[in-house]
Amino acid sequence: MSVTTSSQGRSVIVTGAGSGIGRATALLFAEEGARIVIADVDDAAARAVAEEVQRAGGTAVTVIGDLREQTVVDRVAATAVEEFGGIDVLVNNAGIMDSMSAAADTGDDEWDRVIGINLTAPFRLTRAALPHMLAAGKGAVVFTASEASLRGSAAGAAYTASKHGIAGLTKSLAVMYRDKGIRSNAIAPGGTLTNIRVDADRGAHGPAALAPYMGNVGSPARAEEQAAAIAFLASDAASNINGAVLPVDNGWSAV
Ligand code: NAD
């Protein structure tokens, strides 16, 4: 068996593909010959990535909207089916980290926003994709979880709960659908150089803003290093890996 991750002709949905880990993932899958649905709330960013894919000779379409809305979720799944004939790979990656509050300081709005984007939206999109994967008898779902899926994290109550939820969803799917040809895995990134919004109040973005929360992270990852792990987990080379939450953190979680 080859250990390359060729995705030739596969229909791949990547959420949050306008930036960071999602962008790197979309570009990597496109390089491997996959056709990509780029789903993001940021219109300009999503279109820029689609153009990058197209300039490199690949195929990508965009679906713009907030994935907290069921209509947007439905449009993402329908676009993959209508444009590319099905859904081979679903990468549930979009997420925010702009609530760093401890539980006592976490308001309902903050809780609902973080859980809505980081946990409910990936659940709903997976639910929308599953009938197509079941009909095909195959499919791979990969989530972008977090080191906050593995332990209590300084990233705050809502974020940590949302990412633990993603780990649970990853494993539940693996157990419930492993006999149907569907695999579900997650990466658990440590600090990674992206544009992630860290603190809504201060408008802070990216690695510098992450620094106070990262503790002894060592050197942060590049988005491409997370993308490589996602592509591997989605590939046939990972055919017996199901229900894994794979740290991609240069040993941070091992300390
Ligand atoms: P990023 O901000 O660079 O990219 C996230 C993308 O998701 C953006 O393009 C944004 O517009 C999109 N998005 C956000 N909310 C959305 C919504 N409601 N609907 C549709 N699109 C939406 O950040 P990133 O670091 O690449 O984040 C990707 C994932 O990685 C997230 O799930 C995040 O929790 C996870 N993660 C990141 C780090 C890190 O250090 N960067 C660490 C662990 C986990």
C-alpha cells in the first residue's frame, strides 16, 4: 500500500478554508487532485483561496455563510453533491477561540457562540454529509480539534468544552459507522501560526495574541503541518485509523 495521500478526483469539503489550517488543507487537497468546496463566512478570504486553487490548475467552489445557520450547512453539503457528485471527505475545521473566559465569567451569549461554531456546526454538517457517505459506502470525516480536546486548557471554559465535545463526536462516529465504510478522526493542534481570533474584546489575532495562553508550547506549528496530518487521516493510507484524536503539537501534550 502506498503511503502517499493522493486524493485524485475526490470531492472534499473544507470548512474555514479561507484562512489558516483550513486554507492550507484546501490547497494541499487541491494539489493532490481533489475538488474542493471552500466553506467560510469570510467571502473575500474564501474567494482568494478558490482563486489560488484555480491558478494552480485545481477545482474549487465557494459557499459563503455562517455555519451556525442550518441553511448554510445544507448549502455546503448540496454543493459538494451537485458539483462533484458526492462527498468523499469532510474536513470540519472552522472554529473560533475568541472566548478565553473561565466558567464563572462566561455569559450565555459567549457560550452559545463558541459551542455553536465549534461543536454544533460540525455536528450538523456531518449529519448532512452522512447520508451521502452511507449511500456511497465510504467516506472520511476529519475534525480540527485542539490540544484543548485532551486536557483542561487555559483556552477557557466554552472553547475547552467545545473541543472535548469534538473529540467525543469523533469517537462516536467511528464506533457507530465503522462497519459502513466511514472513518472519523481528528487532529489536535497545539499553537499554530494562523489568523485565529483569540480575544474578541482586545481584537487580538494570531500567534502573538496566542502567546500568553500557550504556556510551554515550544515552537508553534505551521498551518501546512496541520494540513498534512488532516490529509493523511483522510487518505487510504490511514484506512485502519478510526476514532483517533491525533496531537500535532511537537510533544506539547506529552509534557
Ligand atoms: P483562522 O482564524 O486562521 O481560520 C478559521 C477560519 O474559519 C476563518 O477563515 C474564519 O472566517 C472561519 N470561520 C470562523 N467562524 C466561522 C463560521 N461561523 N462559519 C464559517 N466559517 C467560519 O484559524 P485557524 O487557527 O486556522 O483555526 C482552524 C481550526 O483550528 C479551529 O477549529 C481552531 O479551533 C483550531 N485550532 C487552532 C489552533 C491555533 O493555534 N491556531 C490550535 C488548536 C486548534
